[in-house]
Amino acid sequence: MESSERSSSVPTQALNPFMPGAGIRPPELVGRERDLEAIDRMVARTKLQLMNQGIIYSGLRGVGKTVLLLSLQEIANSKGMATARIEAEGDPRADYDKLFREIGLLAARLQSSTLQDKLSNVISNVESVSLSIMGIGGSVTVSDSDELRTSSLRLELMIESIVQQLRSENSGMYLFIDELQEMDKEPLGTLIAIQHRMGQENMPFYLIGAGLPNLPGVLSRTKSYAERLFDYRTIGQLSEEDTAEGFQKPAQRGTRPFSDEALKELVHVSHGYPYFIQAYGKAAWNASDSSPISLESVKRSEPIARAELDQGLYASRWQRASLKGREYMATMAHVGGDTPCSSSDIAEDMGKTPKETSAVRDALIHLGLIYSPERGKVAFTVPGMGEFITRATPPTGQAYDQTR
């Protein structure tokens, strides 16, 4: 029987250390020590003017890629590196605008006021370069291709000028990009080419990107030599030990740890996904006033956690698909559940040929709802999406969100 005595007069929910959300930092970053050590090594080598590779992280939704990028940027910035971060959109103009804006603010994040002034001057000089110098007069209407070519040249000039100044101060430029698989091939190709040339000239510019499992393939199709430019890392589920730590450490700091039985159940239902840890941890915390939090409270809270995941992680993505897309995903769930399945098997189950279903498959890939782990196969980008479709059988007649 649980005690009703609270350890504080503050409402339990106000003390809750767990909070699911896209990019929201968990109270405990567990299982990523290898990646934190990697950024430490990169910084140390940069200060010695030794070269590094960029880093590319890929994995499903909900495994903590965004949080990891934020943590790596914070470490690099705290150690005197110049950092900038964007989330790719897929529109080349929008992505270039984001890059110019964030790189323009790069100097303000530095701890050294002297280096801040130097970089501010460099950025101002680059920004003052007239478009006419690049072959396009400011008063002339230019084509889309000319505008993108100008943006490419301007970005290359800006990064090169900044990195030259940083190298003289034993520092470097670290550009963090989330959802990198979304970036249009024009700015993406420019960034890969800059990374390549900076490496050849021993200049410290490093692209650190994160995206879905298809990201390595996107990079190699954009520039074939991208395979050799980066340290490719897969971000997946946490081990049972790390998952338990992700639940227990925040709870212990809140003076209400989980019982051994409750912790075992939470590790089981969360499957090692950081986003799930936050959702189940939040629900279990709110369902109990006792210390330790019991298995009974965890069991009672599970439907609440699933409902939050359904609404925040699955339903919104279901709504982004067209009616044909939903039919395709429902068939995926029927054929393969949450495991990769054959495109031809899906088409057969739908009573169609693979050619007839290729357009809807490609549209779902473009929306980031599914991906192709290998030729001829597809899988959901969100863990548990197949189980949700099978369990919840969401109506196909829901409003179609065409925002992407």
C-alpha cells in the first residue's frame, strides 16, 4: 500500500524531472559517453592544429539525435570553438538564409572578446562584398540558378575567411545541422565541397550532422567522396543498463526513486528509446506520491504514457500522410509490423504492382515517414509506428496535413 505522504508541499507534477518533447534535453544524458569523448578529442586536436573528420549521426526518430547535437555544440563552444547550428528545411533559399544568419551570429558565442572582434570584422567584410564582384549586378533580375550559385560562393567565402582567422588562434569552426537528410542538394553539395577543400588545406572546418537512417546514402549521392569525409555513427536504442540509469538518476535527484520492480517494468516498456523514457517516466512520476515509486504506480500510468506518445509522436505523423499514404503505411504495419519489409510484398498485399505503389512510397520517404534501409525494403522512421497503426487503427479520413 502506498504512502500518501509527500516529501514537499510543491505539487508532484511541478517537481517532475521527466518531460518528453522534440529536442528537449533529458535530465540525464546517458549512453552517449563515446560521442561526448569524440567531441573532446576533436577540440583537443583542433587546438593543436591537427585535422579531424566531420561526424554524421543517423538513427530513427526519438533516439536523441537533436539532444546530442545540442550537447556537443555546448561542449565545443565552452572549449573555445566557434559554433553555429541550424535545422535543415529542404528549401535551398531558406537553408542558405539560416546558414548566413547563424554564421553571422557565430562570433557572439565566443568567450574571447578579442576573437569576437576579429571574427566580427571578418564577417562584416564578407557581407560587404558586392554581388557584382561575383558576376551579378545588384540591379539586374537574376535567375534562380544564378541566385543559388551566388549564395554558394558567398558561403564558401564566408567560411574560408572565418576559418583562416580561427586557425591563427588555434580554434576552429563547428557547424551543427539537424535533419540534414532534408537539405536540398545544392546547399548540401556546397557544404560537403567546403568540408573537402578545408580538409585538403588543413583548415579547421567541421560539419557535424544528424538525420534519419538514410542520411549516409543522401550524402554519398550528393558527392561520392562524402563517404571518406566523415565519421559515420549510428544512434540507436540505449542498453538496458543505460535505460535504467535514464529513469533512476533523475528520480533519485527528485528524492523519489523507482523500486526495483518498477524500474524493470519501465526498462521493458520504453525499449531503450530516450523519448519513451521521458514519456513513461513523466507518467509514472505523476501517478505516484510514494517513495520508492511502486510497480503498481508504473502499471497504472502506462496507458497515460501511451496516449501521450500516440498524440505527440504518432498521430501527427499519420495526419501528414495522404489517404494513399495511410493505406500504404497500414499495409506496411500488416506485412512487417515495425521491422523492415519488402516493397514488393506491400504492393502484393495491396493488390497492386510495385510500379503502381512507387509514387506513394517515394512521397512517404520525402515526408520522412518511412525510409529505405536497403534496396527493395522500407521501414518506419518512428519506432513503434507499426504497432500504433495496428493497435489504434487510426481513421484514414482524418484531416490531411499538407504543411510539408
